[in-house]
Amino acid sequence: MKEVEELWREVRDLSLGNSGRVERLECPPNPVEFLRDFVTPNKPCIISNAISHWPALSSWPHHAYLSQTLSAATISLHLTPTGAADALAPLHSSLCFASAHVQHVPFPEALSLISNSEPHKLVAYAQQQNDCFRSEYSSLAADCDPHLGWATEAIGSEPEAVNLWIGNQHSQTSFHKDHYENLYAVVTGEKHFILLPPTDVHRLYIRQYPAATYTYSSDTGEFDLELERPTRHVPWCSVDPYPSVETVDDEMAKFPLYFNGPRPFECTVKAGEVLYLPSMWFHHVRQGADDGGLTIAVNYWYDMQFDVKYAYFNFLQSIQYRSTPSPMLKDNLAEEIDSGPDEYES
Amino acid sequence: MKEVEELWREVRDLSLGNSGRVERLECPPNPVEFLRDFVTPNKPCIISNAISHWPALSSWPHHAYLSQTLSAATISLHLTPTGAADALAPLHSSLCFASAHVQHVPFPEALSLISNSEPHKLVAYAQQQNDCFRSEYSSLAADCDPHLGWATEAIGSEPEAVNLWIGNQHSQTSFHKDHYENLYAVVTGEKHFILLPPTDVHRLYIRQYPAATYTYSSDTGEFDLELERPTRHVPWCSVDPYPSVETVDDEMAKFPLYFNGPRPFECTVKAGEVLYLPSMWFHHVRQGADDGGLTIAVNYWYDMQFDVKYAYFNFLQSIQYRSTPSPMLKDNLAEEIDSGPDEYES
């Protein structure tokens, strides 16, 4: 459908660039610059020297510091067999949307489970997204800023939620979008993001998947994955950007708009850096651990404006993608994009 | 086409409101507020007390002051038989896009021609849009501000053009859009705007019309209207929001998306007030004269950002509107919208 493909191209030509690189700033923008150059055009950037003064940068890489400071805390730990929570998983020869087993554990035990994560067996990830930094982790509050002043002034209100993420290289987050302006500060380790602008929505083949949840038995050390009853469907992105050698041909044939379309934006956010991840951008996240085996980040969710950009996005999503012969696309499969409401927002 | 109609509705529900009223501010916003609350969501507002300190407010209503200050100036005066310059006009039993006869005249003579304008005979309007305030009218510079500080700081650069408009109730401006962020300050008299957001583009039935130009003979007092040679086509809005009693039924039948769609935004900008007219909004302007028979305004054109909103607009315009049965629309005529490039920008 040449009109949609032209939109993918035009937003890159006009504003985002075609290199797939994310702009870097050497220091935080002032509120007017942040609004004008990034929030208004819905354009990501990586900001250095915005959190250099945080005590967290030096203290959080030490397990002993964390365990001691959080010795009395009970936190929500997400357990999966694969490291992929809130992601598609095979079930009954089909795919479901699988959520982690969430267990409330004393922090020192959680840190041990994260550190001893074993892929294909048990991967633990502290990634509760309910403003957990200001509740479960409140004893770490003094180690970083409660909000980012320039962003708060630009957006006009304090963050709606501040979340802490403690994991390692075994966890990843599948493609999804959030209805927030997101400022993502990496404290230790690094995060690898693949980003696609909202205008590329058809390239992710959002479809309805039945919701399922992992249950972990500490007795057997085994996971069970069961569909929710009554059945609930979740619209989710179908694309895995890192297919295995065995499945790559099949995945590329199933999702040609992703694999043959314009290059996604990719970036690595290192310890001490902040990513501005604009509202409604699709993102996939992998991570690299620090010397102590951890990746820790704090993210600030600020309210987004539901304005003309959001209305245009909904209009775009409501337009069924009809493939047309195009030199860019290798096949002409007609794809129907689900345009139902987003039931799941995280 | 229900997806397009849903877009018209959603942008009003989310951001613009459904009343057709334009928000009013009692004083100028600060740069962050202006960006966040108006430029980013592409939302108009009327601002009071932004130009109260301008000497122009008290001096320009006086013909003697203007004639004296501009006694040595030669200005570009637009002459038409109807007061409608840059508008559709009948020609050879069809419609053309008619531009005014532009004549360079000493200002005192221009002011006399404006004041003595007679509809259906000769209407004069000083409305040159080439940064004329900073060139032809430079001797008035001290009477108002060279730019609006809060807007300049928000947008990050000074105005690309500042224009002066001197006319009266006999002149009007047909529906069109500009590729600028526009701040429109009324000094004397008043302006009546009808505004439609860019998302309503299909409602204006933009079509290609052959360009023509009026020629005025001061000897005969007659106008001649002739097509440009070689032929040049201009994409222009087909809708006249104020059809005459004789043509109203016909016009409503031809343009149902305009006449039966959501209520347009309407506002009157009075002397001393400033309208923020966001980039790409369609606007139709009529005016009311002051006691001395004049309407005078200064407008500031600031560069707009050609970003995702602009790309979305082009995508929307590229989608052919196919009428579907709708309770809102009285007929089902299939309408084709021209999606060619805008050759004419003013």
C-alpha cells in the first residue's frame, strides 16, 4: 500500500533521519528545547550528563549495598523460564501472550535469584511497572532524583510513575508501545533498544493473542503455562526482531513489512545515559550486564498528550494495509491489522 | 468513509473540543505553555493583553497619522471587483483561481482607494504577503513589536515574515492554509475567522483550478479577468462557507462533508487581540471596519516544523475519500480529493 509506505519514508526524510541512529545530546536540553525538538516531533534522543550526580551510579553496582539498603523490603519479582515476560510463547501448537509468574520475595532473596538466573530454566527480573520505585524501593530514593526537572517543566507535571528495573542479559522485553513519554535512565549495565516510530504500526503485525500466565513451582523447579479463564485476548506485536537461525526464513516470509521495510532505529544506552523514548514508539529491549552481572535502570513515565498525533495514529491503524507490488517488499501477502482497542498498556 | 469521519471526531473529542469555540487566554502564555498547550497539539487560541503596549493601537485608526507617516511610501495594493482576491471566480462558464490586480501606489492614494472601495465595482486591499511590514511599511516599525518574544523563544527563531493588512468590510479571504505558525494581531476593526483543522482536509474539496489574474483599467474603471498563459493549475478549496440565498441549496448538495460535518471553529478577533492560527489550519476571513472605515492587522509568520504531523497530514490527504452511508452525511457522492503538491502557499 504505497500511501502507508510513503508515510514511513516521509517521517524519516522530514524529521527522524534515515540512518537508524538516535540523536545524542551532551547535556540535558532546556524545557523549551526538549518540547520543541523532541516531544513535539515525537523524536527520540539519548542524553549524556543528565544523571552524573546520582549516588546510585557508584553505589548500585554493589550487591552488598543493595541488599543492605533493601534488607527489609519485599519486592515483586517476575519469573519465567526464558527471560521473556509479557511476550508471545508457544502453547498447544499456537501462540499465546505469556505473563510472568509474579512472586513477592524479600529483596536479598530476589537479588540472589536474579544473579543465579539460568536461561531455559529460571530467569528472574525485577520489573514491576506500578510506580514501584516510589513504593517497594523507597529506601533507595536518596540515590537518584525523584523526577527530571527539565522534563517535568516541559511536560507540566511530575512523573505519573517511576519504575526500577533489576535484571541481567537473560531478560528481554518484546516489541510494544506505552502511552507515556518515557525517560529511561540506565544506572549500571546497558540496554539495547530497537525502536520503530508509531507511523510504522503496520510493520509489527499487531494481532490478538490469548492471555496466559506462568506458574512456577519452587518444589519441582518447573514452570506451567496456562491460558487465562475466561479467555482474554491481548493485541500484541507478532514480530521477533532476533529470530533464531532455524526460524529466520519463516519469520522473514511471515513479516516482510518489518524485515524488508526501512531500517529500525537501534541504540545502546550505557550506564549514566538517559533515553528519551517518545510516547507510542514501539520498542524491543535487550540488555547487557555489568561486571557484577546486573543491569539496573530507573524509568520515568510522564503523561503524554492525547492530541492530534494520537488521533492520526488511530486513523492510520484503522486503515487496513493492503499490499501492493512494491520494489521494497518481497511479497504481496494481504495483511489485516487488528484495530481493536489496546487492552494492555505497559 | 467512517475512518476519516472518526478522525474528525476524535481530534475534537481529545483536544480541540466540540463547541466550535476557540480558547481564550487573558495574557500571553510563557514559551513552554505556548509550545506544550498550543503549538504541539496544533490548537488555536486568542490572546488578550499581548499587544496592549503598542502605540499602533491608538495611532493607526487615524487616517491622518497613517498618511503622514507613510507619505513617502509606495505600497502594493490589491484591486478586485468583488473584494475576493486569491479566490475562485466564474470565468467562461467554469471556475478559475483569480488573483488581484496588484498596483504600486503612493500610500496616501492607496488609503483613499481602500476607504472609497465599492463592492461590485472596485475593492482595494493592502494585503501584500511578502514581509511587507518590514519593507514597504518600515516607517511604522516603531508602532508595534518586531516579533512576539514568547513566540520567538518557543519557536526558536524570529518571524520569517511580518505582513501588514489594511482593508475594510468589503474584503474577504477564501479558505486556504499556510505552511507557517501564524500569530495574527488585530490593531483596529475586527476579523471574523472560520477555522478547520488539517484533519478536516477532505471537507474542503480541494481541486485544481486554472490560475487567472484581474487587470484593472483606471481609464474605463473596468476589470478584465484572464487565464494565465501558459495554463497553470492551483489546488484550492472549493467551499464558500457563506453561499448566497440563490446558491445555498446547490452548494450544500455539492459539498456535504463541509456543510453536514462537525461544526467549524469560528471566532472574532477584536482590536488589541492576537489569534494563534496553527500551521496547516484552513481559514476563511471576513472583517469588520472601525469607525473610520478601516480594518488593520499585523501578522507574524513563524517557521513551522515539518515533522510527523505534516507527514500524517500528507498521508491523510493521499487517502481517497470514499463516501459510505453515514447518518451524518446527507448524500453518498463519491468525492475524489486532489492530492497533488501545493503549488500555492499563502
